[in-house]
Amino acid sequence: QVQFVESGGGLVQPGGSLRLSCVASGYNFADAAMAWYRQAPGKQRERVAMITWGGSTSYVDFVQGRFTISRANEKNTVSLQMNSLKPEDTAVYYCNTYPKNDDDWGQGTQVTVSS
């Protein structure tokens, strides 16, 4: 059974930083591209960052230069370092494979950026 467990969210002031982590299980993690997605209230879920099995990364424009995705295959973990956070980054953040598997979403972790 595929499972994702996200953690690390919280309340942070604009300009602050957070580091999210996701532990995956139930499949061969090292062979899969992984991504972080987010869903803000009233909006559709969107991808923000992706990392291939080999470590190549890509980001959507609105997080480029602020977010960094990484992975530790020996720990089945993918992380997202988020710097210079903005109020518009407020959302529930999820990890999943890339492409995503809509049957396997975890509970996500809430990130709130507010003064």
C-alpha cells in the first residue's frame, strides 16, 4: 500500500522559512520521480517542485529561487526547503510521485504565512 506522510508545516511570518518532509512507503522510492504539490483554499491542487530519481529538479515560476526540493533515497524521504515565504504560499502541502497518483494522497501539512 502506497503511503505518504508529510510533516513540518506551521505558521510563519512573511519572509520566514520552513522545511517540509515526506516519508514514502509501499513502492520502490528510489526509482520514482517525486514532487511537492499544494492546495490553497478555493483553488485546485498544483505542483510546485519536482525531483527525478537521479536528482534533477524543476520548479514552477512562482517558487523558483525560493524553494529547494531534495531527496534521501536511503530514508525514502523527500524534503522541501521553503525560504522567503509569502502570504500567497499559504496552502496545504502534499508530496506524491510525479506524475501524481490521485489514489495515494496523504493528509498533507498546513503552511500558513501571515503576520
